[in-house]
Amino acid sequence: MQAFDNRIVKVGIEVNGQIKTYEGLNIIASGTKYANANQNTCELKISNLNKETRDFILTETSPFNLNRTPKKLILYAGRESYGASIIFSGNITNSSPSQPPDITLTLKCMTGYFLGGNIISTNQSSQAKLSDIATEVSRDLGTGLNFQATDINISNYSHSGSSIKQIDKIGEMGNIDAYLDDDVLVVKNRNQPLTNTLTILSADTGMVGIPELTEQGVKVKFMLDNRTKLGGSIRINSKIYPAVNGDYVIYKLNFEISSRDTPFYYIAEATRR
């Protein structure tokens, strides 16, 4: 990556079925994504919006707004050399302005937030394949499906309650990881990485500082890229701390992004393969 490879940071906000995209503004975002049933979170700050747009967002995302349809936020980031990709997608749960004169909107978001109120009742035949159950769950959630688990037979599957709680149930069906990654339900074998997701990390490829050993494996900070995926694979090559070198599977992925300041990082926590 060359020094003049400029950043791309933009935000899409959906209100009443339409996406409004904001780019070229001061945007700061941080969040956490989990390879389990925990819902991904993001806090985003955006400055220099005109008053009309600012009032529009504050009104539409207010808890007093009678229009309780989901308000979707999509955070894109990348470099001019390879373009922007989705870093986070979820629902705005809260919005608030800062004090003048420089008014900044703070938006707190969560993946699948409004799915908690979607109550369903479903059941399968006495024997059903895990892939068929995952397909039905993805339809209930309104998401895509990335199924990379060993397909096993499940007996007497049924669920009554919140649709998003089905992710917990899938994760209890064996050695399985089930989670929402933005708008995709991912189902994969535990401690196995998603295919075609290997990121090689070293001082020459964007690794920042020295990796840390943890109880579960490793924690490593590196420059944001378009290859790394939650549930994907990283290979660490550290000259200073060779004991951590090896292949890992990401189970938690933090991001710190700014359009104008220093942060433009992923912080991955991963287990050793």
C-alpha cells in the first residue's frame, strides 16, 4: 500500500426504504463483531451535516417517532486502490447531537436489533438437515446465508419466540459457529475458518505493534483491508515475537475507523488452529 492510497469512508442511512449516502465528511466509527450469537455493535460520529439532513436523521431515529420501521446504517471503508467494502451493517438504536458550534451526530447501532421483536413459530419434520434449517432461519431473518458447516441431521427442530434467537439454537446443534455478519447468516464448523479468507500479517503487510497472547489465542492489530472476515483465517509472521506465529481463526473483530484522523485499524481476537 502506497502513501498516496487515500482512504474511503462513507455512511449509508436507510429511512423509509431509501438509502442516503454521506461521504467526504468527518466520520469516526468503532465497533465489535462477534462470531457467535452476540449482536454486532457500532458507534459512529458524523460531523458537518447540514441542518436539514441532521434534523431529518434525529427525527427519524428518535424513540418518539411513531414510524418504528428499522433505520438501517451501512458503514463502508477502504482505499482508492481497491475500493470500499462494507465494514458494518445494522440498525440505528439511538442518535444524539453534540453541543454547538461544531455539531456532531452520534449514532449507536446494532446488527439485527429490530429482529428481537419479530416473534415466530416454526417446526421441521422429525429429521431435517442442518442446511435446510439454516436456510429457513435466514429467510426468517431476511438475510443471506453462508453455510460452510458439516451438514448433519437434526431431530424434531422447533422454535417459538424471537426469530433472532434461532441463531443461538443453531450454535447448540453440535460443534457449530452461527452468527450474523452484517446482512449474512454464517454457519460454519467451530475452529475452522471460512474458505478463501486468509490474511497474512507481518510488519510488511500492515501489522501494528506486537501481537498479544490471550487465554483463547491471540490479539493482533493491523491496518484495515478488504480481505479480513469475521470467522476467517489469519496467519501471523512476527519477527519480534515468533512464539505467536501460526494460523488462527477470528472469533471477534473490532474496528476503529476515521476519515481524517489516525485510526484505520482492525483488532482481531483469534483462536489457534
